[in-house]
Amino acid sequence: MAANRAEAATTLGASATATGRYFGAAIAASKLSDTTYTRILSTEFTSVTPENEMKWDATEPSRGTFNYTSGDRIVSQAQSNGQQVRGHALAWHSQMPGWAQSLSGSTLRSAMLNHITNVATHYKGKIYAWDVVNEAFADDGQGSRRNSSLQQTGNDWIEAAFRAARAADPGAKLCYNDYNTDGVNAKSTAVYTMVKDFKARGVPIDCVGFQSHLGTGVPGDYQSNLQRFADLGVDVQITELDVAQGGNQASIYGTVTKACLAVSRCTGITVWGIRDSDSWRTGENPLLFDSSGNKKAAYTSVLNALNAGSGGGGGGGGNGGTGCTATVTPGTVWGDRYNTSVTVSGASTWTVVVTMTAPQKITSTWNGTATWDASGNVMTMKSNGSGAAFGFTTSFNGNTTARPQISSCTGS
Ligand code: XIL
């Protein structure tokens, strides 16, 4: 633990982990051979989002023919770095393949549901949270739904998408994700109303993503907007953060980071790229590393905010905790791997240490924030506000008999 704390001062990922959260980046499969890129990626981040590789046009280029090559490359790179993966995005009016753009009505509806089922099934057990539906609301100041071919299949298309995703991968958190929802406004309030309705009617939704593509300012009610969603009983995440370079870039990054830390159900932050040269906002230099891979003032601002923060997510990692009980329930077993779930009783904020037997290796986890010792065999899992149970997938690597051991359970 001392090592973890020392490390917490020096990387975004470790500092976020100390608060019970992840710190992620959107990444591109095509850049994984760039050594500066991969050095920063493996050092600084505990979560990744494929920038384009899991979108509809990438994963189903022709109807019924699925291509997971680039998405799989990102997942396996993340697993070897011990990073969790945010899946992005199952249903979205943009980056639809040409064949789907030409469909409408019930044909489009069933193509969309089939797409969700296939992609979420392919990645089952490997995705921490999916952006199930992306950008479904309009910017008209009225809180209307976006007028898209998906919307024209019927107003219930969003809940149909969430139900299909839940059926395909019950272990993934299911998020609604959008932009211009970063303060209290007509659009965010329309999303809020939808989420409230979904929770009331039992439509499966676990989280709301706030893209946070910001210009030269941040809404004054950014934190209270996050909090009002959290109060509906969903996690909130900052999913695509980038901020135009200008006088306030570093302080805006700091403000956003502090806002997440102040909301206990804000489970993590993802920046939309690593270096300025990787950004989709060409010329705006909106990221934390410059084009040569050097840390910018914005980086320091985020790191300082993370290191000052605590509470929330999984708690601040303080000592003097109380006891709790962690109960193991074996899950699905496949030829090469198996799942385990662990239920914690006696504390709502907890740290569970799980010891594995090499050469078995945990390849993905859910509903908690994991860190590892140097051997890679001892996982420290902290609650992240998702409840009393966490889980993980272990690959056998030749040993099919060993099973995880609970070494400790500490409540706080
Ligand atoms: C962007 C990618 O960064 C670009 O590479 C791509 O050309 C277009 O999409 N909202 C989203 C993201 O949800 O998927 C978008 O990503 C940025 C806006």
C-alpha cells in the first residue's frame, strides 16, 4: 500500500485510483505501434475507450458481417496493461455504415438491435461500461430528441437498445452518453427526465456519460449537474474530456477534475486522446500532453486536483478501517478462462485484497477499481460506488484448478 501511495502522487491513473476512480484516454488501434504514445498510455491511464474501433461502421461494415480486429487489438492491449475498457458506442446516428444509413423503420430497428446483441456479446465480460446510446438529444434548446433515422423507428428506440445490451452483457454498466449536457440546460434536463423515467420503469441504465468537449469555459453548475444525475441512482462519468487551449485550459481541467471528485458516484474521467496531435479537434491543442508527448500545465492541474481529492468513488484509502466479509461466488467457466463474483457485506465502502495463483491472471474486472502489486498476483479491489458486489475474469494460462483467495476485507 505504501508503494501505491507513493505512486499516487506521480501518475493520473494511480492518483485517480487512490480516490477509487479510473483515469482513462480514448485511444486508436492504429497508434499502438507509436512508442511515445504507448509509453504514456501504459504509464498514466487505468482505462481506455476505443476512439472509433467499436462504432457501428467499424464493427459491422456490411450487414451481418462483423469485424472486431481493431476493437480486439485495443481490448488485448488494455488487458495486458491492466486497464479497463469503456465500450463506445453501440447505437448512434453518426458513423453508421452506409448500408444502415439506407434503412428505416422496423428494418432499421431490428438491424440496430441485432448489431447491439452481436457486439455486446462479442465483448461480453471485457467491458466495464458501454455507451449504449450516444447523442440522441437535439441542441434546439427545447430538449427534443434528435431527429434521426433511429428516432424515427419510434420513441422507445433508446430503451430497446438498453434492454438488448443488458441481455447480451449483464455484467457491463450501461450508459447514456451526450455532449452539451455539461451544465443544467434544456438538453441535460431532457436526458435527466429520461433517466428518471427509465429508473422508475426498470429500464436497465447504470450510468450517464458527460462528454465534456469544452471550449474556453466550464458551466458554473457543472458539479451540481453531475450530482443531480447521481441522485437518480446512476453512476456518472466524464467520458470525452478535452478543453480548447487558451488562457483557462489548465484551470478548466482542474475544475472538471474537482467536480468529479466531489461527486461520490462520479466513477472516472476519460480524456479524448493522449497528445494534442492525437486529438480530433485539430489545431485546438485540447489535451494533457503536447504533440511531443510532454506534460502540459493542464496535466499538472489534473494531477494536483486528483492528489488533493479523496472521498467519493471508493473512498480515500484511509487507514483504521473496520472489518467486512467478502464472499466468493464462482461464475461461468470457459475453456480458457472463468468468472468470479465477490459480494461484500458489513461495509458499503470497502477494500478487498484478492490473491491469485500464477500463471493464472485476472484479465478484466467490473464494479470496482483494481490495482495490482508488482507480481501481478495480488489485486486490491476498492468499491467505486457500484454496490456490494464486484467481479473479474481470470485466464487459466494452463492451470485450470487454482481459484482466487480472499486475503482481506477492510471497510471504511
Ligand atoms: C470522434 C473521433 O474522435 C474522430 O476520430 C472521428 O472521426 C469522429 O468521432 N462524440 C463522440 C465521439 O461520441 O465518438 C466522437 O469521436 C467525438 C464526439
